Amino acid sequence: MRISEDRYSRERLSLELALRFLRHEARTQTIRAWTGLTDDRIRKLYRSYMSRAPRYLARHRGKSPHQIAYFTRSLRVQQETAILATHLCLQGAVPVEPSADASDAMPNVARGELLCNAFEAYQGLMPSAQISFEHAVFLTMALTRGELLRVGACADCSALIVMERFPIRDKRCHYCASPAHWR
């Protein structure tokens, strides 16, 4: 009997995570990767539970975000990226050091819950956030792999910053890099 209870427990956790992802307007392919549910099951969940949601939840189609340039396109997005990365690290969704082991970078239900917790905390701090949940998923995977982006420290004040894997020069946070700070 315990084997079946464990199976149902895992399935229940996957369904609960899928509902959280749906509330954050994640794409079907993202939900499938993190929960292991089939596309049909995800669509049925949406029809069953999200059609009665108090606000309309869009179903995004197409490819998920995949360009790191998004996180460096403006000062505001760079600052929001640092805040989100801080929450991802604090929650444990992103390891302190990038992992070369492919199994560490694989999405799973436990890390998905940590990702949702971090994203919800980030949204609590930034009500008009520009970084979507799909971008947060991409940032999580990029920081975990460490191939394109990594978490680092400001050369002056040691604040957490997100930077390219091999920066050309020492990276500084926007506060330390601003001319007003030099006066």
C-alpha cells in the first residue's frame, strides 16, 4: 500500500505545481518539463481550474524566452534580474556555484516549487515587474548551468549581480557604477 501512496503523493505534487505554473501564465512546454505531465493533462487542468479564475489567465504560445540579452537590455531589468537572482539563490532554486552535472540542471517538481516561491517573493517586492515567469524559468536554468550567465559580486560593495560567464572587465552594481556615487 505504501508504494501506491507514494505514487499518488508524487502525482499530487506535480498537479499542484502545474496549477502554480498555470497561475503564472507558463507555457505548456515549460509545465511539461518541470512536472512530467502530458500536454493533454495540462490543457485539461487549465480548462478545469483556470476557467473559473477571478481574472483571465493568458495561455502563451510559441517558444519560451531563450536570449540572455533580455536581462541586460535596460537598467531597470538589470536591477530586477539581480533581485530575482537573489531570491532564487535564497530559496535554493539556483545553486551557489554553477553545476557541470546535467542532472543538477534538470527541472523537477522540488526545484519548481522553490522557483515559484522565489518568483512570488520577487513579485511581492516588484508589483510592476518587467520579468515574466517564463523569463524567470530561463534565468533559473541559465544560472544553474552557468554557461551563459552566473551570479557574481560587485567589485566594490560585494552586492549580488548577474553577469556574463566571462566578463570583459570587473563588474560593478549600478549604484557603485553611477557617477553620483563617485562624488
